[in-house]
Amino acid sequence: MPRMSKKTGGNSPRRLRFAVLAADVVLFTVRNNTLLVRLHSVHKPPYFLNSKGLPGGLIDSKETAEQAAKRLIKSKALVDYNKAYLEQLYTFSGIERDPRGRVVAVAYMALLPWKGLSPTEQGNTGDVWWSPLAEARRLAYDHDQIIKVAVDRLRSKSSYSTLLGKLMPEEFTLTDLETIYKSILGTSLDKRNFRKKILKLKILRQVPGKRARGRFRPARIYRFASKKVQEIEII
């Protein structure tokens, strides 16, 4: 976010007179059936002291909004953006969204599978960490609203596309797929009907081998037939 201008007197910093453009990124992954979002420390006195928010920053004059989002994923979220599925979410232009001045933010949603992350990317530091969605509250700026829009988009699009595949490891069982759908959508699914429909849609490709499941019969392993997000009715 933009730096504050020098004070003109008194205790209040000068507000920006003209709008500047920024990018914010909602980076999602799933671990142990829990949706996680990447948060970053925010310390911008006098308005935000020891606060937290999404990885974000100003868009450079020589880069596009998408290029800025990728840069922020790498420099602030400390994740390789090449591993993430990225799509533009919404433009947030509330006049009072930044108390220091007029800042318009282009928000992006990024998805990646937990197992695709390195130990460093899975880890937390004093400045950046993975937070369960339920604990990502009272954030700086309008980041609570941005996360809400991202979650609504994720849930809505998952009902008519293969978007949730971007949160899955490359290979998985039908149980894995069913579990992540129930976790993200927050609803119960009829196991038999879900599997029957998924297989009928021919969006999955079975791969050689099976995965042991304790006392149960080994489960077949699948991967998505296409790496592209396909619009098709799933739920």
C-alpha cells in the first residue's frame, strides 16, 4: 500500500489527493480439510498497528496488475507463483478503503495444492503465515470484504466447474475429491451419486496403481483429464 506523505502540521498525515492503483492477493490452499489463506503482517502507523492483511502493494508503472500480483505472491507471500492458479477477482474502489488516501485495488484469487508447496512455502514466519479461514478476521483496509468475495467466488464457481482441482494434488482418490468438495462447499454430498456423476462427466482419468486405505480395499487413483478449468455442472 502507498507510503504516507509528509505531515503538513498537527498529528495527522496528509491524505493522498489522487487515486493510486494497488493489487491484493487472496491465496488459498487446503490442509487437513481446512481452507487456509495466506496473511501478511501490516504495520502502518497511526492507522494499523501490529495488524494483519493480505499480501498487497502498489502496481509499478511498468507492470500490469497481473504481473504485480505474481510479484507479490513471490515477495510477500513467499510462494512460487508458477505453482498457483491465478484469476482476477474484483476491483475494490471504496473511497475510504485506505485511511491514508484514495487507493483502488485490483484483487486476485490464487489457488494451489498444499502438497505442491515446499517446506518453506508451507511454513510460517513472523511476517507471513497460513491462517484458517475462520480466523482471518478484523484485517487491515477492506481485506475482510476481499476475502468474502473470494470465498463466494470459490464456492460458486466450484459448483459449475473443475476449479477445485486447483486445490488438489496431481493424483488423488475419489474420496479425496469428495472430501474437498464437502469442505469448501460446506454441505453434505451423497457419496454414490457424487461419484457416479463425476465419472460420467469424464473429467477424470484413472492412472495406474491403487492407494492402500487401511482395512478397506485399495482405492483407485485419478487425475484431472485437463489442466484447464472446465465449466461443467458438478453439483
